[in-house]
Amino acid sequence: MSDDYSNDSVTEVTTTGWLQRIGQSVVGALIGLLLVIGSVILLWWNEGRAVEAIRALDRGAKQVIEAQASAVDPTNEGKLVHLSGMMETKAPARDAAFGVGADNLLRLKRTVEMFQWVEHKEAHSHKNLGGSETTETTYSYRKEWADHPVDSSHFHEAGGHGNPSMPVRSATIDSQDVRLGAYKIDRGVLDAASAFASFDPGQATSLPAGYSKTGDTLYRGSDPNAPAIGDVRVHYKAVPAQTMSVVAVQTGGVLAAFHDANGYKIALADAGVVPGAVMFKEKAQEESVFTWILRAVGFVLMLIGFWLMGSPLGVVLGVIPLLETMAEAGAFLIALIVSVPLTLVVIAAAWMAHRPLIGVGLIVGAIGLGYLLRRLHRRPAPTTFLPAGTLPR
């Protein structure tokens, strides 16, 4: 998050010659080639990961056993179980650095922000006759809240924009003894309990020097309404003791992460009484969303890669800016025409290795889409109008 309180800026104008730009475009083309290769690897790996996740969750949903939280059943040893009950602790999570905690806290998340200088860069370029390019770069500096340390030593204008070191960092503190009925909860399962809610630190017992409580925030500085560089604010969220549903493997009275035969880890924890089938369905949907995100990333990387590979031609034609603009547009269109079907082909090939029927369908779709894009890219032949009464020869 960021709040803009003040800013200053400096603008730098540079001109890059035509030959230098050609050299840069060649380097860019090599980077583009690496991006294309990387995108293919990412897409292939992602589909393999997705298939393994689907298979593991399908197997898990079929073999999970309903269990009771009140007592450990020896017959379920080593098996994937689903159970619901009160998840609680006698050793609540506590942030020793600030003396913040409360009874029965399963997890406590500390978010630290410091008021710092942040550099923003904005560049505008225009091509010149003869192939050179002039770039106007504006470096602006704003005072913002940031939850990570900003290294001001690398700023373009470091003078007057120095940031102090961050005195404390964000962290998640977990109870070391969480139980659900008769079972102890392993760290791998506790990590899945992510129902964090806002938490008021209350009477913090050991605040470091300079900190005070303001509302539900711990603050270090003179005035929260007029923050200065180096001021720090600390927020908390927590997972309190509550009724939880868990899917995990039972091992000696402990509920731990279950590892499928393909290595996929199953450790599910939802607030409330949730049926096992619903928990598996939610996890499958989560995996599907993640798969599509990585597919989009892979496609964008491939598109950028092919576009960079075609950039040298545009720069060579850059002695006339209009020709370079047209070449850039053409390079992007060609990159798009190649990237869309190639992305589908890579995805299909990965599925062919795991699920052949789906893979064949994707390959047919990729070929059809490529043909359609090619037809749309073709320009229609110009229409010739003949004078009235004239017959074509």
C-alpha cells in the first residue's frame, strides 16, 4: 500500500545513436529468444504440475476417511482423514518483540511498514530522422509507507532521499502446540489455516523505546498524522482458536501433510464445519486458478520474446521513423499470430504426455486457431470496377 504525501522529481534527456540502437536491439533479440525458451519450459512444467495436482486431489477425495476429533483411532494410522472440531492451544502465539498476544491465538501475523522515500521512473521516447532516439526520463521521489526496506543508495538522485534501515520486519508467529481434539496439528497443516482476522494488540507489555499504541496500530514517530521519514507502524492479524475442518494424514496422533504417490502435498484446513468433498473441490478450484495465472504468464513471456526477436528489423529501418513504427506494429502482430497457437501447442503437448485425449483436442484447437488468425491477417484483394457495359476479358 502507498500514500503519497510529498514528491519531487528530476528529468534527464538522453539521445541514443542509430548504430547503438541496432546493437541494443540485437541484445534484446537474444533476450527475446531466452524468454521464448523460458516460456516453453514454464508452460510445460505448469501443465505437468496441474495434471499431477488434479490426479492427487482426485485420489485423495476417493480415499479420505471420516474421523472423530475426540479420540485417536489406531485403525486410521497412515491414512488420509477428514475431521472437524475445536482447534486450540495452551501455548498461544505471541510476538515477543512487542509483547503482543492473547489467549488461544493459533497464529499471529505482524505487518511492519516504514515511511520511506520511493523512486518512480517514467520514460517517454521519440524517434528521430536518421535512426537516433531521444528519451526523456523523469525520476520522481515520493514519501510512502512500504512494508519492505527500500534501498535508496541505488536511486538516480540519492542525495536528499536517504532511507534509514528498517528496525523490524514483518513476520508470522505460530503456536508450537496446536491441537484439534485429541490430535496435535503439524506445522504443514497449521500453515493452511489462513483465516486471519484483524487483531488489536491491546495492552502490549514490552513495547520497544519510541513506540506507542494508536488505535489498533503500534507507532514509532512524533505524529501519525504527519509522518516523517523513518516512522514505523505495526499492524496485526491473527487466527484465534475456533472450530476447524482438516484433511491430513494421521501419524501417531499427529495430523500432518499427506504426500501423494506423485509427491503432491495435501494439507487442508478451513474454518467451520466443512465437508471433505467441499474442501477438495475448493482446493481443485484454487489449483485451477493458479494454473491459468501461470498460463497467462507463459503466454505474455512468449509474446514479448517473439516481439523482441523481431525488433532489430524495425531499428534498421529506423532512419525513417514512420518505417520503424510500421515495422514494430508488424513485429507485434506476427508475434501475436505465432504466440497464441504455439502456447496452445505447448500446453497440448504437455497434456499429450499425461492425458492424451485432452492433448489431441488442444492440438486440433491450436491448428484451427492458427489457421483462423492467418486468414484474418490476409488482406482482401482490391476490387476492380469496370465501366458499365464492359465485359471482363
